[in-house]
Amino acid sequence: MTPIAYLSKALTETQRNYEIYDKEMLAIMLALEEWRHYLIGAAEPFEIWTDHQNLQYFRQPQKVNRRQARWLTELQQYHFKLLHKPGSTHTKPDFLSRPPGLDKGENDNKNVTLLPEHHFRALYQQLHGAELFFGAFPEAIRKRLTYLHKDKYDRQALKGLDTHDKDWIDYGHGQITYKDRLYIPADSQLRTDIIREHHDTIAAGHPGRWKTQENITRDYWWPRMQGQIQKYIAGCDLCQRTKPHREKPRNPLHPHEVPSLPWEHISIDLITGLPESNGFNAILVIVDRFSKMILLVAVRDTLTSFQTAEIYRDHVWSKHGLPKKVISDRGPQFAAQFMKDLHKLIKVEMNLSTAFHPQTDGQTERINQEVEQYLRLFINHRQTDWNNWLSCAEFSYNDKVHSSTGFSPFFVNYG
């Protein structure tokens, strides 16, 4: 008889603890699994030779453990005969199963602990975890948390505690964790102190926004903490004076003075490039910066400074009096020497924008968009009757509540 294949496999630490008959049976099961493609569904029954005679009774009714029951189920797939071969004639397999250097299992289970140390450590942490966790925080913070009432808790914290969210754990005495981080209620001073502790101290070293945030979120958490951290660092005097600014220098912004009365400050601008409509091809837009009321006047783009002064007289001065300040771009109508002399004569301050900087008069530029949008909705397809819609556009805008004042321009002017 010539062998066609060999199988050698060392037992694992668990398998070494099997009883002798289970070890013998394990060898058979491993062989069946290895050569399953040869044996499963064989036309003729194949023979299994073993020197362990007790295995011949394996198929007979008896009380078996779960491992043996599983093996019995797997054996139902094979058609075989189990034959006993005395050990004295079983020399070849015995020799191959004992190669030099093989661990014979003589020191199995030596110095083995049924419950390793890490199991005891996990049990201790489970029993004393809260005490160990909160003991790492400063005593001053823990005391302040104790005196904070639930009305200081954020809505997100109250919802998490009421719904028993697994991310929220209440250990009592104001000590609450969110995702294993200590929750800080809505006490602005306490939150500021924590940020100061992680930014201003010698150990912290005044780090930037992201590093400060990372340091804090290792142990603490509260809603919208990123914005509060950013605001605190932006206002840190030492950081501003000692750290280099790597951005391109910017000119300081000088916002316009806020008027105290309607029509005290006005802004003016031209919408040009419009199709001809009753002899006009441009719109002069005048805006009161206090009430946001607008005046729309149809003009030509060849408007002169003298004609502009006449429009002031007929539409602004005759109804609202002289303004104290006029804001405009550097159009020739507004920057002409005549307008400068006129404003000087009637004691009106003239604010001309920087060249190519329409943001100076951004309010009127925004109104221009609103007017153009309104006209685009109602003018004819030839776009030649926009002049007839100016009064309607003016009324429509002045009759609506403005977001900056909370009232309509009509209400602010006339009550």
C-alpha cells in the first residue's frame, strides 16, 4: 500500500487539554476535513485505521459532550469503516507524530492563572471608575459643578439625560459626562476659567485656537464651545501683541457714522446703460440711510452737476430739508467742482468713495439690484416703458419692513 498524502498538525494549547479519546477523534476529524474533496460522496466506503480501540464504540448510543455531538453530526456525511490497528503494528504513524524538537506538552498549564490580571483590573475600574475619573479634575471645578442648578443645563444635556441616552451619564452631585468627557453647564465664568486654564497657563503656553480646543476636549465638553474658544483667543492681549500675523496687512475699516434723524445722511448713485424710455436712459437713486427710504428719478446718463443740484432741490430739500452728509461714488456729476462749491456753500459734507471701491456706497448698490429686479418683472418685452414703473417700484420698496430697522421706510418717516 503506497501513501498518497501526509498530514501533520500540532495541537493548540486548548486542544492539549482534551481527554485522550477526544484527541484521537480530533485527529480523525482533521484528516476528514483535509481530504474532504476525496472522501465526501465516495462510491465505496473508505477505511479509517486507529490504534485507539475505544473509538469503535463512538457511534453507539452514549452520553456525549457538545464537541462530540458536533463531530457526530459531521461524520454523518461520510461513508466509512472504523478499524482498530494495534499500537505495536502502528509504527509508521507513531514515528511521524513524534519528530525531534516537537513540544510534547509536558509543561502544559504550568503557572497558568484562571483569571489573568487584566480581568481584575477591569473589575476594579468598573467599581471605582467614576471615582478615578472625577478625581483627575481640579477640586475647584468639581465644587462649582455641585452648586450649579439644573436650570443651567443646556437643552441638549437635559434631553440626553431625560431619554437615558447612552452617551450621557449622570454620576450625581452635578458630575455629568458626555462621551466620557465632563459636561460643563451654562456657566460663562466657569467655561471661561477652563479655557484660561488650557490657554494662559505656563503648561499651556498660549496655543492657537485649534490646539486649545483639542486640549479642552480631551476632558471637557459643552455645546458651541468652538465659538467661545475662538472668541476668547481672538481677544487674548498677549497673543495679539507677541505672535506674528502672517496674513497680508489690511487697511482698517471706517464705517459711516450712524445718522440720528431721517434724511440727515443720504447716499446717491446712478443706474446707467438702460434702454431708452420716454427720452431717459438712466435712473438716479437716492437713499436715506436712517429710514432706508428711496427716491427714484428718471434721468439721462449725461446728467450734469447742475442738473443733479436741481434734483436735490426738487426731491430732497423741498420735502425733507438739507442733509448733513451726501455719500456717492466718484462720478463726474458728484465730483465736479460745482458740486464741491455748492456743498461747501450750504455746509453739506460730501463723502466720495475711493476709486473702484463701490463698497463705500454698498447700501445704494444693493438698492440698485432691488430696483432692477422689480423693473425686470413688469416692463414690456421691449424694455422701453421702465420709466412708467419707477413710482410703483419706489412705493413697493418703501412700503415693506426693512431688516435693519424692523419698520417700513414710510413708518419711520411718517409714523
